Amino acid sequence: MRKNPLLIFLYCFLLVVSCEKHPSDVKPNIIYVLADDLGYGDINIYNSNGKIKTPNIDQLASEGIMFSDAHTSSSVCTPTRYGILTGRYNWRSKLKKSVLGGTSKALIPKDRSTVATLLKNNGYETAFIGKWHLGWNWGLIDSSYYEDRVDIEKIDFNKEITHSPNDLGFQYSYGHNGSLDMPPYVYVENKKITAKIDRVIEDKGEYSWFRKGPTAEDFFHEEVTPHFFSKAFSYIKEKVVDEEPFFLYLPLPSPHTPILPTEKWLGKSGLNEYADFVMQIDYHMGELNKLIKDLDVSDNTIIIFTSDNGCSPEANFELLANKGHQPSGIYRGYKAGIFEGAHRVPFIVKWPKKIIPGSVSDKTICTTDFMATCADLLNIELKDNEGEDSFSMIPLFSTQTENEFKRDFTIHHSIDGSFAIRKDDYKFIFTNTSGGWSYPRAWNDEGANLPRFQLYNLAEDPSETNNLFGKYPEIENELIQLFKSSIKNGRTTVGKVQENDPNFPSKEKWDPLTLFE
């Protein structure tokens, strides 16, 4: 972790003053903002050659800690969200690859602890506002009908949904179920649809396409992102007035497709609509940061900003590259794959009461680490069946404790169910393809003449261009054994062995250990 001596002195002085105003036993507010399909190189402070202006997110980093080696547990939407809220690797759930749809049933069982249940049970007000994409159970015209992903025609929009975010620890819940390109296009607030269906819409624009589907009279795609921020601001103001500690989970639907910046932001980047959309998100993050300061709760409010995976090719990489911008920065690949550009993401934490402004950490963290971090904040010991792959980030908030961080290795996962494991500088990939949409692609048999597996030294080769597989058998064996034990133990943290969930929907045996046969 790098630090400025003058900043440390000023920070320590202000911390003493702050502690007089804010007793140490006051629980910090927690705001977790999750962008959707935002690349590592799309934030200016992460990419010195980037062409998208992000002054507000850059400022957030300058006021807190910036993690340069942060990763999502998956390179696509649903699995990453599962990992964030449960502290468990997504592939341990019944969803072994791909993502859910807009009519999919709930993925997280009601009896599994989430960050929201943990915090709610320990004095927090909890809220979800945004894109859920973890499934919920729609009310049906025929209650005897059962499919894991129901036909839209079978939904009765007059009925309440069940197995909702409210059943998983969120006292207030407002949002839509799938991605913003997945119908139905309705808001659900505390299990109820907020407005009647009045039209069926679709769009096939170059950047703004979305699938045809029923749409509520209060739902307008281009307004969804600013609307979620507006709802979030109202919630924050209410809780601050009530002087209640709160946890706000704010997963955005942007800059995922449909790429729809509002008219105010069209053309602002000078690049394309995707870059305009990123700039709009940056603006809203500036509004959020300012609101927390204006409400005089900045000192003891934790703001986390990250992305659910790397940038999607829908951003038009070729056009952006021609204008000098690379959404993945120096890293290879993008959303859905197993290479770094698919799962290495911006990760910023601001907490003035505990974090020295302008801090930078190069420790490897994962988005599954959020649950253990919240437990550590409250001095709570997680149970054996909670946060099985979660390690507290609290030690990394200070140079004095960073060596106490316990994550030793990290497992990555792609859209087609491919795995990689990372320990220190080495990353072992258990496939000869990208595991996703970038070259080499499995469905085109583009890896046919390539080595069976891949090994990269990320310190020497961050762009993953030189496959070392076969040259370091001791390192390969160590990583393979770590991976095998992670599968068999049902966890990567210390604790009793846990069971991985059976495959879904076929219930067939899921056994990634056959990779080594």
C-alpha cells in the first residue's frame, strides 16, 4: 500500500477530532454501488491512457482506498451478485454457468444468510434499490405451473411476487428482476408491481437494443439509472433523519445494454454512447458523494464502488480503440471470459473514519469478501455455512494491519463454467479457450491446436500473452491441489466441510475434478 506522509499526519489529526464527535461504537452506514459491465480501464484513475472522463469516481478514490487487483467471482452478472450477497463462490450454487433471465425463479435459498440478513439482525436498516438479477418468484395465473424460467404469458402481474429480496434480508426493496434488456419491464416495490402493464415494447438500436416484452406505464428505459439514484437519495435522507445505521445495496443496470444515456449526456464523451453512459454514472456518483457530505455523515459512511464484471463488446471495442480507449486497459479479454479483462474490476472504498485518503492496495481481493468484511465490522463470527469464500478486507484499510489479510488464493469463473485459480503472481486456467466470448472461443473450436491448459505470470505478463503451461510443474501442481481441495471442502475459508449445491436444472452430477482425468 502506497501512502503520502503529509496525508497520514492530517488524517490522524482529523481522526482524533472525529472520534470526539463519533463514538467508536457507532455502526457505520454502508452503501454498495455495483455498476454493470463497467471495464477496469473505463475509470480514468485506473487507466492513465483512458479517454473517458470520470472525475467524481476518481475523487472518490482519492478520498479513500483504490484496489488495483480486485476481482469479481464470475465474469457475468447473476453469479457475481450471488457471491457479493452470500460470500460464497457462485459455482457452489445450483447455477453452474451462464445467468438467470427476467422471469427466472429465485436463486438464493431463504435459509442462506446474506449480507442483508447479517446486518439486519445486528441493528441495520437494509435496502435494495436497482437491478436484482438473482431471480424471484412471479405470481402466476395458474399456481400449479412450475418452470425454473417461466413464460411471461403465465405471469399474473396483479399478484405479489414471492421469494423476493424482502425474504433475503432487505427490509425495503425496489427494482427490476433481470438485466435492463430482459422483460418484463416493471418495477417491483416490496413484492408489488408499482404500475399496470400498458404496452409491449422493444428496441433494436445500435447501442440501445433490448428484447421485446410487456412494459409498465411508469417504466422508461432511459430513465431507469437516474431514477434508481433518486430513490437511493431519498432513502439515505430518510435514514439519516431517523439516525438509523443503514445498508444500501445499489446495483445499477448500467452501462449494460441497453446503452441509453439521457439526452443531457449524449455526445459528452466525444467517443460513443457507451462512454457517454459511463460519464453519466460518474456524475451520479458525484451526486451521491456530495449528498453524504452535505448530510454530515461522510465520516462514518462506507461507500463502495465496483463493477459486476468487465466491459461487454456491446460497447464497440473497435470504435473505442480507434479513438484511443481500451475498456480493459492493459488486460486481455472482456466480459464473460476467464482472462483478466473479464473479472478484474475497479474497486474503491471510502470511509474517512478508518481509511487514509489516497491509499492504494495491490492485494488481491474478491467481491465475495464483502460478507466477511461486514461481519468483521460488527465483531461477529460467521457460522460454518456462512461466507464460505469470504475474507475480511478490514485489515487492508490500514498499512499497520494489511499483513493480517487472510486471502491466499482466488478462484475465477466464466460464463461457460470454465475455471482459473490465482495465487500470488501465477494464474492457472483450466481450459485452452477464453471460457467466454473472446478469442479463442470454445464453440468455434478455436482452442483445438492450443495447449490443454494455460499458466501465466501476471507480474511479468499482465496481458496474458505468454502461456507457461508445462514449464513449472511444481507451481501447476500446487494450484491444482488448491483447486481440488476448494471443491471437496465446499469452502476456501477455515471451517467445517460444506456441500456444494447440485446442478441446475438437471440435477446431474457436477464434478469439475474430471478436468484432470
